[in-house]
Amino acid sequence: MAPESTSDVDMKAEILAAAAELFQRDGYSRTKVAAIARAVGITPPTLYWHFESKEDILFEFLRTSLQEFLNRIEAAIAGLTDPVETLRAFAVAHTRAQLSQLEQAQTFLSMTYSRTQLASSLPKERYELIRELHRRHLDSARDILRKGAEQGVFDVPDLNATAFAILNICEYSALWFQPGGPLTVEQVAEMNGEFALRIAASPHEPRKE
Amino acid sequence: MAPESTSDVDMKAEILAAAAELFQRDGYSRTKVAAIARAVGITPPTLYWHFESKEDILFEFLRTSLQEFLNRIEAAIAGLTDPVETLRAFAVAHTRAQLSQLEQAQTFLSMTYSRTQLASSLPKERYELIRELHRRHLDSARDILRKGAEQGVFDVPDLNATAFAILNICEYSALWFQPGGPLTVEQVAEMNGEFALRIAASPHEPRKE
């Protein structure tokens, strides 16, 4: 197969965006390929030229959006070595990614909810691949916490419980944040960065002995 | 109408439990009243003797389970006056309620997700009543934080952001907690109590000036 042209890539992205909206609005099983094609303004045969099946569309949507999320976080902490700085940047970037997404596409209360549910429509092998991407993010949080604990700058009662506490604060900011409301994305992101350090009881907020 | 007998109350509870499982498994709109009746082992007319409509069942399920949740939290903080003690008890009770529920009914990754989605199937007025119950929990968290900030024992950068950070840690513990796994419900609840105080930068974890 010849390398994809720019317009092919654009068309794929358009199909994914339209499909994502329909999957999340109507549910995966109730969304027909014909409806996705119609939403993009193409015929089903044209759609099938880009994706072999509805499942392929779902998998690509989940995989690419998660990969993009991971890339943003990795870019934000690249080059940082101090665990305190890294943890703050990690939480800020996670929150920023969640909330800016919300500002772009206000259709859903939470993309995350829908995505977790959508992933469960995938066959086992592909579901595991998506879970693996999620796990990479969790591993990254645990690594930062472990390093900080080893260096004595964090107090981490349990690696998983602490990592998830921080991830959940960032992830579910999208549930209460109101675009155009009293707080900006940046303000919430900065606060979550601060909360992450407080949770890890970083040197900025040492525990009283 | 005569007061309900114990067996009526039991039957109602059974219907609600069966309906909740079906709603969450198949979605509200796809669940037929006949299927709920079948799951309980009664006829549709018997079911209609207890509930006038499928919507009534959904509303009652959401209302009673939320009310029960609120009662547990209120009981846990009743009589406490110190904001530090109260915040810890609040977070511990919230986590305990979420996780013990998960231990009882392992069918779902998250009851909360499903409930939020289910509530959106209600007509506006009833939806608002459910939201009002949710808001009561949020108000309770904000009250504790406000009191602590006023007494100078908490450092709260923003009341909403801080309250939601704490609520989300407790609420979404259910997403990663594994019943029978390395941590017990009590251990996670205690850690979340500690994290809540760290987030509020309580006297136990004062900020470095």
C-alpha cells in the first residue's frame, strides 16, 4: 500500500471525530457505519476504504486519543529530574489535557467515562492494548512518586493509592470544571499541581513530626 | 392507602435492586418492565402494584441509594466540631461507603458512572431532585473546608476545586480498588482521610512558609 496522503490522514481524522461523537451519543452498538459516513458526508464504501470495520474505527479513536494524551504528558515532564518539579508538571499537564479537551468538545460531561465504557466493546486483545496505554500513565505517576520517596522528598503511604489519588483529581476535574466559569483551565491545572504535591507531602508541604 | 407492610418494603427493595442491575447492564431505555419483573420472579401487574412506571423505579433507586449514602456520611461526622477531625471522618466515610458497596456488588466498575448516566434519563424535575442530593454532599465538604480555613487550620486555594479534589479521590477509589486485593477497604479509607487533610494542608501537614 502506498503511504497515506495528507488528505487521507485528514479524512481518517474526520471519520474518527464523527464516529466518536456518535458512539458517545448513541452507544457503540447502536451506531451504524452508514450513520458515521453520513455524518462525514461520504458514502459507506468510501468509509470502508479508510477503515475495515466499525471496530477498527473505535480502536483507532481510543488508541490515537490516548496516545496523544500520553504524548502531551511526556512532553511536559521531559528533561525534568527533580521529583517535586516533575510531579507538579505531570499533574498540571494531565489536568490541562483533560480540561482543554472539554473546552473544545463540550458535548460530554466526561470523555473518560465514555471511553472506558467504549473500550469494553473491543475484543479482548485490543481492549488489552488500550489498557496498556492507560497503564503507562499510571506507571509514570508511580515512577515519579517512587523516586521522590527514595530521595526522601515525598511521603507515600502506598504507591498505588497515592498515584490514583493524584490521577483522579486531575482526571475528574473534567466533571466539575465549567468552561467560561469562575476558574480558568490554567488555574485549575495549577491548583491540581499544588494538590499533587500536598498529597505526596512534598518538601513544600512537609509533615509535622 | 394503608401503610406499607414489611413484605411490601422488602419487595420494593428487591425490585429496585433487580432494576438497578438491569439498568446498568443493558441501559435504562433498553430495559423492559417485564424483564425487571422476571428478574424478581413476579408478574408485571404485581410490579405495577409497587411502582407506577419504569421511571418511578429509576427515580426511587437513585433517590434511596443517594439518601442512604448521605445518611452514612452524616452519621460519621455527627457531633464532630474540629474541622480537621471532621474532614478526615468525612473522607473516610465517603471512601468506605463507595468501597463497601463495591465489595457487595461487584458487577460494575463504577456505580457512580452508571448512576450519573442513569439520572440523565429522568425528566428535568426529578433529575434536579437527584442533583440536589449530590449538591448536599458537596455543600457538606465545602462547609468543612470553609470552617477550617476560617479557623486558620486549612489552606484552601479555592473552595470548589479543593472540595472536588477530595470528593474525587474518595469517589473514584472505586475505580482502582480491588476487593480481596493487597489493600483493605479500611486501609484505603484511612489513606484517603489522610490525603484529604494533606490537600487542605491541615495542621498535621502545615505548609513551609
